[in-house]
Amino acid sequence: MAQVNGTHQPNDDDHTAGVAVETVLESNEINQANGTNHIPPSTAHQNPSYIDRITIPLHNVPAFTPTRRLRIAIIGAGYAGMTMAHKLQHKYAIESSRLLDFVIYEARSTVGGTWDANTYPGVRCDVPSAIYCFPFEPNPEWSHFFSTGPEIQEYFVNAVKKWNLDKHVRFNHRVKDACWIEDQAQWRLQVQNEGRTFEDHVDILISARGFLSTWRWPSIQGLHDFKGKKVHSAEWDHSYDYSHRRIAVIGNGSSGIQILPEMAKLEGTEVTSFQRGPTWVVSRHQPAKLMGRDDPDPNPPYTEEDKARLRNPEELRAYRKTISSGINKGFKLFAKGSQYNAEMTEFARNQMATSLGHDPELCEKLIPKYELGCRRVTPGNGYLEAFTQPNVHLTNSEVAQVTAEGIQTVDGNFHPCDVVVCATGFDISQIPTFPLIGRDGVKLSKKWEHEPESYMSLACPDMPNLFFFTGPNATVGHGSLIFSLDWSAEWMIKWIKKMAYEDIASVAPKQDVVDEFVRYGDQIHKTLTWTGTRSNQLSCGCRSWYKANRVNGRVTATFAGSAILYEKLVNGALRPEDFDIGYRSANRWRFLGNGFTEYELTEGNDLSYYIP
């Protein structure tokens, strides 16, 4: 049964048959367990009150019998949310049906997350298509090595439909508030749907919102005084005719790099790029060679022969492994000051110069002076070449203000325009868009106000039973994010099982553990290009969203290490010693039940399974 507004309502997804589930304990007993069940001083065993407290009645059920069905809420129905849905509905379906109920709250009207939201011209993924898909649904039908946003969204919707992953999704449901209730060991949610707001109580809250989900207009003086057309890359207006317009593109991140050449292709346009600094735009070296073809196209199409070959599951797996192996080997690119980085930086510099026709002024303005990898490297097919066209212009002077008629830059020049495109990305502060209040009234927005810190990007002190996909210092700078989401989901599943089977009320990482994790990560980051450049080699650093759009400062977005290291860390054994754990009774061993296991009480089971 699902609990909404404090009352039980029927839920088609309940599966309780054949499971012994004990009545939820009184709130004061949970509170007592959470607040006082720690290892006492060595003399405490002599204290009668202590002995009385931990002496509880026999829990007369087989060991590991859950004392309640966990209710879980997942926020977001993008890749992360649907990955978790597949785990719960398919991979661990039998256990899930015994242990829990879950709901997915999605603010939009369909699945897809960032690929449903971002529909600007030229939108494309910069991760190879073959590894940018669900691990359980590899796809041999991609049209190109790097796929467009619409193609990815189509694949996503079809995969969700095939696996029925939207069964638990509540569309147009926005979580407006989340507050931890200590004496219930639950999160109280305020959820809004079509003008009404209702309350939900959940044992575990999972944020699957992603780190590229919240966009805002840039803080530019006078931006909203502009009288022409103003559009953000994350909220593209497809009804507007952009042809025969003077178009300003502010920003040269991934979205700006993809939008600019598309605007330049339109009839009668004059396009000006406004950038604060250059970025590396580098194409992969002949991806078609991975399929045994000689094609110089940096984004080659898959031929019908290619697709026929990849429809063989073993061929597809081998191809995907080849791509992933190459990417993982490439992590050495990010070793600051390494010979390999120097060689690849020179290769990238030469490739960019060739794309710019070796024009001295363009090369000076567009080729970075910092090492390759300081900012995210973007393929950007057609971007550099666009600047060699007469209708495309560039200024690297910062925007001073926007007026009713155009843009004033710091160098004193005025650029009249009809359209201002803000390709300025997303809010990457990690601060949630709704109030999220944890233990003892701690607000996550306040805790992460200056710099967000987390436990392996997955959890946060003072926030019990709250798990994150792609929290601070996630694997967003190397490898395929999709596999990282899968590893993260597995880690969460381990905790969910442990909480269910071991009578656990709450888990939260210890503050000192997170402090040490972050500080040691900082030491690793100092050896990587993401922190910037070494001043004795190059003249400047880079402004990057890895560092919260700063030139200097801590790296808060990316994990301090390779994707392989992250997999070993997250997919290894849980580290419960890193967590404050609260139990549902005064004795943490209550899950031992009556001394029997359900396994041995089930007729026909092998009771000598441990003999080799």
C-alpha cells in the first residue's frame, strides 16, 4: 500500500504475498535506536539501565525477515531514474517485490530528462553512440558514431516502452519540498501535480535529476531589456524563424559549439560568437577504422553492412568493448605535465589550425593556450570551419551589457543584433531547486552554498537515506556516464537490501569521512589537468564548469581518478564503517530473529551447500 497524506491508498504495484512483514515500530522506539544505539564505554555493561535497554523481546520470525516494506521515491525519469527502475523491476525483481514499493516523480510530461529538454539545432552527444545506451539495451541501429539528440530520445523512449520502465513514473509531478522526519526515519515530501499538492512519506529518497537539469538566464546586465528575440539553448523556440537575422551566440561550451554552425547555415544570417576564452574543439581520429573502414569523416554514418554486423550480439559487444577500452586507456591524457598530454595538446593545436585554414587571427583567438583536458573536449563538427565563412564573426571581449538593440562588449564595441542565443549551460552548483532539509534542520542548500561535497558523489552527511546519482565529484569528466549510473544504482541496491534485511532505520555518511575523502581527492586533482595549468609552462588557466565556472578553485564536478577506479570503488563491497547507522530497535541484532533462517525452513533446500 502506498502512504499518501498519512493514509493508505491502493497501489497496483504492491507485492506483499508470502512475506512476513512486522508492524512498523513506534516512533519513540525508532528515535531511541537512532539516537543512543552506539557502542558504550567499557564500563557501560555494568549499568543496569543499559542492560535493560538492549534486552528486547525475541523477534520470533526467521532471521533477516524485514520489519517493514521500504517505500522509495526517485526524482527524475532520465537515464539515471530509468536505470534504477530496470534494476528494481527486472534484475532484482523477486527481491524488490518482497522488500519495497517505489515511485518515480517526473516533473516533465515524458521520459528522457536532458534529451527531452534540450532540442536546440545541432544537439548531439559527444560520447560514442555505441556506449551511450542502457547496459541492458545495447543498440546496433545508431545512424552515426555520435548521435543527435532526437535519435537518442527516440531510442530512450523505445527502450523504456520495451521494458515497461515507466510503470511507476508519475508524470507532471514536481517535488516541491523534502524534509527528514527523525522520529519516523522517513522523508516527508510535498509533491505538486496539476495545481494540487499532496504529501508522501518515504523511507529512502533518490535524486536522479542529473547535473544538467536546471538552466537559468546568465547574469548579464540589461539582458532582459533586449527588444529582439532572446532564447536559451535549454528552452529552444522552434516556432521562430531565425533566417535573415543578426544572431549573437553567447557561450562556447558544448551547446554553443553545436548551435553556431547551424545558425550560420540559415539563409541571410550574420552570426557573432561571444566567448570569454577559447576551448578545445577536437575530433576523434577516424572512428570508421573501428569498423574496418577508411573514412575520414569525424562522425561517420553506420552503413547497412555495419548495422548488419552489429546485430550479432557478440560483434556488438566486442565493438563496444573496443570503444570503452580506448576511452579508458585515454585517461592518461589528463595527467598534468605528462609527455602524452603534451603530445596530444600539440596534435589538437595542429588539427584546430587546419580547420581554421591556418588564419593567424582566428588561431590566436580560438586555440587555447592551456593544456588539453582542462575543459571538456568537444568534437564540434563544423564549428571551427564556420569561422572561415564571411557571415560568421568572433569577439573574445567579454559582454559588458545587453541593450535594447544589441550587445556592448568590454572593449567598447557595440554589436547590433536581432537574436540573442544564450548557450550558457546549466546551474552546476548541485544545489536542489526545492528546499531539502535533513537531520537537525540542516539545509542542503546551505551546506553546499560555497562548495558541494559528497561521499563518492552518492550521499551526504546530515542527509539520512538520501542517495544521489551524479552528485558532487561524479565521473562526468571521463568515460561513459551511462555505465557510471549503472554502478551507482548497484551501490544503492546494496544499501537498500542491507537496510531491509538488517532492520536498519537510517544511514548517513560521517562528516569526517567525507572531509577526508574530499581532501584526498583534492590531492589527486592537483595532478590532473582539470585543476588548470602549471604556471611555469603555460600562461593561463581555464574557466571550467568542473570548477564551478572558475579559473582557480577546487574541482567539484569530476571524480578524482579514472572511471576504472570509480568502478572498483563503487562496485566493491560497501563500507558501512563510513556511515552513521540507526536501527529500528534498541538492539542492532534483532534481525537474527528466532535463530532460524527462512532458507533452512523451506522444504527441499540443500542444507549442506557449504561443503565443497
